[in-house]
Amino acid sequence: MGLLPGGKILGPAAKGGGALQTIIRAKSMRGNFNVGSMSRSQMDEVGTAWVGPNARAMMKGDAQIGWTSADGLKTYRFPQLKENGLAAGRTQGNLTEFLRLDNGQTDILRNAHIDLLP
């Protein structure tokens, strides 16, 4: 078992099986893409494994909307209803990875979307 942000224990689902395969699939692709569908609890396990240990809360005002990795280059955004674009009307979470550029700024390397199962 591994440790998640907030001291939670990483369960067996994220260490093997579907959750691990989701992370592998996300790491193998670039740009905007969908990596499948899962429950909120599965998505939280995948997301917290994605950002790794010592992640910090990603906030929007007073509300936590996800986690950011210790180095700031990966984020897991909690599922939210998409109002526009190709995913309009669907609830999705996001696994995002950024590339640090030579000038110190970042650019999106990959943005994996995960559909929330009803």
C-alpha cells in the first residue's frame, strides 16, 4: 500500500488492475484525450496516485477542486460537469501534466479526461 495526499492509504485498486492501467494509458499519450470511465472513489485513487506523495490542495477560492503534485507539474482536478465543448453535459475529472519550458513557464503536455460513472 502507498500513501496518498492527506495521509490516506493507496488501496489495491490503484496499485494494480484498472486504475494502474489508466495511469499508464494517460502517461503514454499527449494532448487532450479520454482514458475511460470510473466511479468517483476509483477516480480519486487514480488522481491521487497521479499527483504522488506530498501533493498539495488545488483551491478555487475557499473550495478544494483537486490536487497538485509537489513539483507543480501534475494535477488531478475533481470531477465536474462540463458545460461546453465536446464533453458538454458529461461529468469529468482531469489528470494533467505540464512541461516546464526553458523560460521557466509551463505548457500542457497531456490532459486526460475521465468520465464519472453514474
